[in-house]
Amino acid sequence: MLDFVYVPVSALLLAGHTATAALLGSSLAWIAAVVLLVTAVRAALYPVVRKQARRSVTMARLRPAVAKIRHRHTDSQRQAAELRALYAEHDVRLFGGFLPMLGQALLFLGLFHVLRSFDRTAAAALPFGSTAQPLTPEVNAATANYLFDAGHVRAFLDAELFGAPLSAALAGAATPVTIALIAVPLALVAAIAAHVTARMTLRRSAGQPTLPLMRPLTLWVLPGTALAGAALLPVIVLVYLATNALCTVALQLVAYRGLPSIGG
């Protein structure tokens, strides 16, 4: 269904693994491929994130003018026209932040599916999982995974990080302690980074009207989902989550550097 995402993601992962395998060895090369792919995509999205940061600051500065237009014009069409003119004057595109969100969503879905598809011996328990029809271990090891041939599939299934298979999840694992020693720290990194990002966002938006549940949702509930992922997600997917969360913190720090405080 989403082969237009899965095939390019597998191509980029394959290139990253091939480029780093000789230096790092096969196991670490899988991790390096994920980290390199996430970092490269987030870096490519930086210009869009910077524009989004500038737009957020501009929108905060225009808040009094927006309130004045809404108070002055009760007619919805006239009000919408005045707001469009105001935003156009200050080069504000309301849907400009959609691109980075879409790019990140497609990257996550693509990575999650391709990485889960190395092991198709169990029915997919989550959306965009590996397969609805489980394969036997022998058939799975002999079946290509998009651009990865059977040799790559076997190499991935054999890959480990400090004894924890990259394809294994904590839930139902034969060696839960070994996997927990890797999965839990990765999930904690992702959760803490998500919490830090939420704090930065809320600090910048201080004084703006928000829904009552937004603060606990962004500060605690969403980061908490990363902790739940420690039990449900394979180690290699947790590597992606931790890397992506750290990249988000870094992008927020860099994108808003030099811009006036929104809350101020």
C-alpha cells in the first residue's frame, strides 16, 4: 500500500548499512544506518523547521492585530478575508508546518514497517507491522525484504547489541533481562527528550490560549508512550525513537536560536 515509502526507505537503509559495515561490522552497521537516515532526513528538513519557527514568532506578534480584526468584523467572510490579508502581508503560511510533520510521519511508518519486515514469523500486532500471514523461520530467512536480499535478512536477524537481538522486543522475549538492559535506556532517552521538547514548546507559547489538557498531554502522556514502547517495540525501532527524539531537541534549539521569545 505504501511501497512508494517502503522502497526508498529500504534503499537508504541498505546504502547506510553497506557504507558502514566494513568499518563497524554488520550488527553496528544496522544501527548506524538507522541513525544516519534519521539524522539526514531531519537535517534536510531544517530549513522548513526554521521557517516554521519564524512563523510561530510572527503569529505571536500578530496576536493583538488578529484579536482586533475578530472584534471589529463579526461577518465571518469579511473576517476571514482580513485575516488572510494580514497573514499575506507578513508572509505567514498557516499550513507551512505540515511538510515536516508529514515527512516525519512517513519516515516513521516506512522505517517501522521495513525493520519489522525482517522478521515475519509472527502476525503483525500493530498497524504497519510486518505481515498478516506469518512465515516459518526458514521461509522468512530465505525471503527478501524489499531491496534487502535473503543474505541481508539473515544478517539482520543475527545482529545484536550487547547480546540483545536488534529484531527482538521485550514482550515475550526468551532473554528479557538482556533485552531490557538495552530497550529501557533507549526508551528513557526518547521519553526524556520528548519531555524536554514539550517544555521548550510550552515555554515559548506562554501566555497563549491552550486547551486545559494540552500541558499534561504534551509533558507526560506523549513522552510516556515512549516508555510503553520499551516493552512492545523491537530494539532497532527504539534506536530510531531515541535518535529522532534527540534530533527534535537539537532542531528546536537551533531553529529558534536568535529569534525573540514568543512568550515574552
